[in-house]
Amino acid sequence: MKNLPENSNLRKPILGILTICIIVLRIASTTTENSSQNYKDDYALDTAKTTWTTDPLRGTRALKNKWPHTKPHVILSYSSKRTITHKMVFDVRKLKFSAINCNSLNMSSATKPAQTRKIYAIVKMKSDIIFLSDIRLSTSTQNTGLSRLTNDFATNPYCSYRLLYNSTMNKRGVGILIKNGISLTDITKISDLEENFLASLLQDPTGNKIIIVSIYGPNTQNPTFFRNLRTAIRSLGDFPVIIGGDWNATFSALPINLNIDCLNMADVPNMRHSTLINDLCRELSVTDPYRYLWPGKIDFTYQPRNTLRKNRSRIDFFLISETLLELVQESTIDPVISSKCFDHKAVHLSFVKKSRTGAKVPAISNRILNDQMLPNVIRQAVIETQLIHAANPVVPNINDPLTAIGRLRQRIRDAGPHPDLLPAEEVTQDTYENYERSVTDINRDLNMFDTRLLENLEKTCNPDVFYDTLLNNIRNEATSYQYFISKKTGK
């Protein structure tokens, strides 16, 4: 911060952000394995005279006085302008979800081997619940094909499922696969008349409930789809929600030059629906777990079959209740399309805690905390998160701010490790001078982003989700930078 004048308006807010972030990283460096269990205690609760206990699995508080036979897991919203009223949260900690655009499951429209390959590609995922979109079953005329399909899902070499569906035409249509052997009962279903969604209220043996919804977003502007979806979910009750499928729109509603969910496209696919998705998130207190875990990660789910076409987009994703975010372990996109029968990658959501014998989250070392470039790494992560979640990310005197901050990230990498970490024979006086110049230049260019202005921009998510996402992004960037330095220096 030495190149900021003492009377600079940016000095105090930037120093404040850096101080908080350094403290967070120092805590993370000593408590990495337990960090996922440490949450704020200022929960909002509208139930009086309750007894609290600590849930050792998640470090959250559980309400136990009304249920002597069990200890239901209660995740309540952080104190904010809006209170989330879920009392009992369905225990999702043993469940994995997937979603895939099937590009038709109509048994009459393909040869038996081709259809079998498609079914096997789906059941190979072995997720507990799989959301299917664009299934086109034509059940009004193809009862024989439907019987064969349900039998193939139930009896195959990989995993046995029962099929719920909303599809009577040779277009659109959605379905839900529920793994056989899971003690979940679908007690109520709501089917969209246009066959764009299927909502189901599931109940476990203890009576806890969750709403799951498989969707297939319309290709044209159709606000009625979102009104009907919102009405259906609310009519099923005040329970946690998991929605998944092909939205035919991106989660980000930013313009094409700022939208990280699009690549090589002239415009955002159905921008109106992206805006309505964000409205739905605010109204139902749901959000995208992928963006919660990976605020700045760039990956895509749709790619055309024609290899000459280079457009990509992330239009397949989940929306889940904010009360479930703390339980999410993974939200991923398949690295490749699982079968040439598809043109969408599958997406996955897991609440299953990873075994301790597997790969551990890397701890942030004390050595990296003393790195001269780390403050710039943190500031870059903070600014990037602010821009990604801004409804209108406009920064004075900077064209295309998201691209600009992305280039600064690359310049941090280009600067390389501090000369003290390099072999002595590779270091000269010029090496030190070049590194110091890079740190100063990057710091100067970061100062062009008015931190106070960014903090006051309207956000596309509520403050609690933004706060958690910000900390996730800071941690991810710090550990990524630490890995980069370690790889470059061999230390």
C-alpha cells in the first residue's frame, strides 16, 4: 500500500479488506480441516422456548425438545433482512444428485442398441436422484416403449432406479430417477401442463420432507414457466428445495462481455430468462451451489455436436435452498460428454462428506502468508467476486472490468515467485528489481478499482450468500497461488 497517498479515499477501505482477509487466511491455515464446521452463531429463529444441542457432524445447532425420538438437523438462516423459515431440514447428507439433458428417451425413435447406450450412460452415474430433461416419451401413444424404458432403468448392470415422469408428447418432457433401495416416498407430485417441470415432495421414514424439481427451461421467452414453477414449489409446503436440469439460460444475467457462463457467443442465451432465474432465487431463497463453491470458475455444460462450432454455455445447473448450502460437499460438471448420444455434460451435486482417507483440502502455509504478492492476490479475489455478483458491474474509467481483473490475475502469475524462493544461481539484481516493479504495477492497477463503489453495487444474491462466497473465493485463490508458487519453486 506504500504507493497510495495518505489522504487517498481508497486507502482505508482497502486496508480494512486486506486486514480482514489476512486474519481469515491465518485462521484457515491452522484450522483447515475443521473450517467447514465453524459457522456464525447469530441464527434467526422464530420458535420460542427451545433447547439447543450441537450437531457434531456440521457444527450447527439442532432443535431437540419437540422430537424426543430423533435429533433432526436444523439449519437456520443467518440474521439478515429476510428470515428463512425452514424448521426441519431434510437430512441430505447421504445423497448425491445429477442432472442430464437426455436428447430424447423415446424408445420408438432409435434402435435398441443406441437407446441402451444412452440409458447405460445415465445409470452409470449411480447418483441417488437424477433429474432428466428433454425425454420426449410420447406416453400417450407409446405405452410399450415406456414399459421397456422403465424396465431398463430398473434392471441394468449398473444401478436400479424407479422413474417418475411428466412426458406425453414427442417434445420436451422431464423425469426423475430415484435409486431403488433408498427409503424415500414421493407423497405428492405436480406436473407442468407444458411438461417443462415435474415437482415431487419426498418424505423419509422419520417424516422429514424435501421438494425436488426436474426442469427443462423453455427455448423461447416464457415468463409463465417461472410463475408456474414458483407457485408449484410454494404449494408443496415450506420445505428445502433442490431444482435441477437444463434451464436453456445461464445463471449469470450479466451482459455477454461480462458473462462467465458463455463463450464464443454473440449474445447471452435468453437473457430475459436469466433475469427471471435470479428473481426466482430471491423469491424462493435458492441459489446455484456451483457458483457458491466456485465464484469465478469457467466451465460449460453445452457444446454443439458440430465440432466446427465453438460456442459454449453453462445452462445446466442446480438451484438449492440457501439453508442447504453449508451441507454441500461438491458441485461439479463432467469433464466430457458421457456419450456421443448427448450434447450436454452431466452436472452433479453431492452432500456426502468425503472420507478422511481421501485427498485433503490444502492448508494455507505461514510461508505464503508472508509472500509480498499475497495482498494483491486477495484484492484481486475480492474485486472479482464483487464484479461477478454485481447486478450492473460498471467501474469508472475501466472498460470490461471482469476482463481487466482477469488479466491482473494472469499478471500475478507472470510475476512468478519471489526471488528469495528461486535457486541462487538463477537470481540477479535485475530479478529483484523486475519482481518489485511487477508488485508495484499490479498494486497500482488494482487501485483503479474503486473498492467503496464496488461494495455499494447492488448484488444479485443476498448478503449472507455473498459473504460466504467471498470467503470461498479468497481461500480458493490463496490456495491456488500457494500451489502455483510450490510448483514453480519445488518447495
